[in-house]
Amino acid sequence: MGSGGGPGMPDLSNAEIVDFTVESGENRVRLKLKDGSVLEVKMEIVTILRAGSDGNTGLPSYVVQATNIIRLVSCPKELRKAPLRSGGQPHQPIPGFS
């Protein structure tokens, strides 16, 4: 990737993958939205790269590749709609979700 992605960006051309283990539990954030819905968000670490050292401090520089996993915990009944079948026709209501 050349000499980095711009000012302050680490040079990833010689970066190396660093194995890791999770030392603490699965942290999740639960969010209550204004519309009454509740979401749960968890960050999942995919890869960690060591990309050399910071020129000012000499400390190692790391790049973390992560993805967010988002789950709808609950939502108000008035926000729920019947799912559409292929062809645009609504499905029959699911017991407990109508």
C-alpha cells in the first residue's frame, strides 16, 4: 500500500497480523431509541495488524479491523409491518408478532 494512506496513517506495506485472545467478556451496548425500539450492538474484532511504530513516541501502532453486530431486541407494535412475499404480497401474520 505504499507509504501509508495520508498524514497520520500508518504504513501497512510491512504490517503483520497479530494473534489475540479476548481477556474480558463479550461487551454489548443496549440502546433505547426515541421510537421505543431497543437495539443491542456488539463489536466483533476480525483482525489486528501491527504497523510499525509511531515516529513521535516509538510506541507500536496497531490497526484493528472490526465489524458491528446489531440485533433488534424489541420494537413497538405500531412499527411492525407484515413481511412481503416475492411478488409484493404480504405474508400471513406470525402468531405472537401480529
